[in-house]
Amino acid sequence: MALAVDVKSRVIGKYRVHPTDTGSPEVQIAVLSQRIAELTEHFKTHEGDHHSRRGLLSMVARRRRLLKYLMGTSPERYQALIQKLGIRR
């Protein structure tokens, strides 16, 4: 389940570091968080969709690795991002 183009561009615009940024850790984490939220909503009505659940788990793991990288390289950017996204960490 991919994000809609307008939703993805809105998320990128909100979390980018500079005007042409599309691949910074902040943007990647924000896009993954949006996809995770949409899939979580999907599972409320489709409880038996185990194939998509596997994809969700891999997205959560990828986001966790990116957060760990960001925390190691720039703790202040990490703190700002998790505050902005409302992630539990």
C-alpha cells in the first residue's frame, strides 16, 4: 500500500531539511511513519491480512534503524523529530 502522491509530497514538504531534500533521515522516517499509520488503520478492518502485516513489521524495523542512526549522528535533530512526529521514544 503506497502513499498517495499528494500525501507523500505534503509529508516531505513538512519534514525536509532544505528545499530539494527528499532523502534525509527525517524525511524517510516521516514517510515511513505515515505509511505505518495508514497500515495500522487498514488492519482495524482487515484483521486477516497477514501478508501486509509482514510488510508493516519490516517498515517498523526500518524506521527503528533510521531513528537509531539519527540518534547516533545528531541527538538534537532526533529529539526534534520525535517531538514533531509524536513517536513514543
